[in-house]
Amino acid sequence: MSTGVYKITCAPTGKIYIGSAARSLEARRKRHWADLRGGRHHSINLQRSWNKYGESAFTFTPVLLCRPQDALMYEQLAFEALKPTLNMAPTAGNLSGFTHSIESRRKIAEYPRTPEMRLRQSAAMRTGRKLPTRRWKVATPSRTRKVGEADVRAMRYVYDNRLASMRHLARHYGLDHHTVSDIVHRITWGDV
């Protein structure tokens, strides 16, 4: 099992993403690729490049093999030397020092929140972890079921915050999971 620092390179632009793996470089690559294929990668810069150029334009390359306890230190050194542009965080390991743009802050402030959501967010911030999601009532899938704007916004919020999978949402709303996938990835209902 190899651990260390890696880079993900976008061949058409030459832009890079730097990261470290304290457990396994291969497992880390698989996690990145799964998130990118699913359209839910934490680095919006990397996700947008992936969406624009496609999977074949990206390479995952180990930069340095090291002990797990040294991975973060070497990642920071790679940050300083290589100056990656696809990373969201300004430093290795966390988003400390990252500031949302004015537009992002406005969107966050305007997002509709139910009292239940506010309680969950408050509890999660106090404990530092997500609360377990409630059990969803299973509905019979129907391709003709109507969904409204409120349903679409709720589905996207739940999925984006990883509170439930697409299959759970599909069961809850009585939809086919492909329909839910199209909704959360804005293939349908793109104007909401």
C-alpha cells in the first residue's frame, strides 16, 4: 500500500490539483474519479475542468511516496512549489483561509431553509458531524408523478449535502432513480 503526494493534471490546460493520501494513493484516485464522474467533487475548479474536457484529459500521477504521517507536510511543500490552480483550499489539508465570493455568500444566504434543516445544521456545527438521516418512507415508483419546485430544491439540497443517496430520494419521492439523477445534476429542472 503506497502513501504520499499526488497530482491530477488536466492535459489541455496544464492546470493541476495537488493532494495527499495517508492510506492509499490508488484508493484516493478511485475516490476522486468516482466523485468527478458523479459530478459531486469538492473542488469546483477540478469538477468544471472535468466536465469540460472529459475523463480522458486527466492523469493521476504520484509525485512523492512517503510515510503516512509526513504526507500533509509534503503536500504543503508541493503546494508552494507547484502552485496548483484546481485546488479550492489555499493550503494543504483544509479550507482554512478560504473565503467565499460575494456572489456565493449571497446564494448561501438566500437558500430556503426549513426549521428542520436549521436544527440539523445547528446540531452538526455543535457536534462537528452530520446527524443520522431519518428513515425514508418507501413509495411506489411512478414515472408520471409530478414534482414541484419545492421538491426539486429539497432533492438538490439533500443530495448536495450528502444526507441521502439518489436511490433513497427516488424511493421517497416515488420516482425512478434516473429521474432523480437528472434533477440533481440539473439536466431537467435546470432553471430552478
